[in-house]
Amino acid sequence: MVVEFVKCPTCKQKLAILEYVSTGTLVVCANRKCDTSLRITGRKPARVELVPEPETLQAEYRPASYG
């Protein structure tokens, strides 16, 4: 299983992104104090961006669980 690592742009927590997670997937930072919503924007190398707060307040916003 291929794992890529990225850093949360807010708290610099190292996050593991597994190979089956596709571009555009929403995730939440694993650091419980940070809890920032992120979107996977690229693979090989993995890249993430912050999700704007108004977008997180929509009813259809459902980030993938982070393991």
C-alpha cells in the first residue's frame, strides 16, 4: 500500500494520505486541536488546501474520516 505524506497548512501536522484517496476528497486534520478541513488537490506529490469555512457549513459537506 502506497502512502504519501503532507503537512497541514495550519498546524504543520504530518498527515498520511493513502493511495485510494482521490483528488477532491475532503478530510479533516488529525490534530484534534487544529481540526482544519482540507481538500486533496493533487497526487504524486500529494497536496492539500484549506476548505473555506462557508463551504463547511453546507448540509452536503461530509469529510472522509481520517485514519
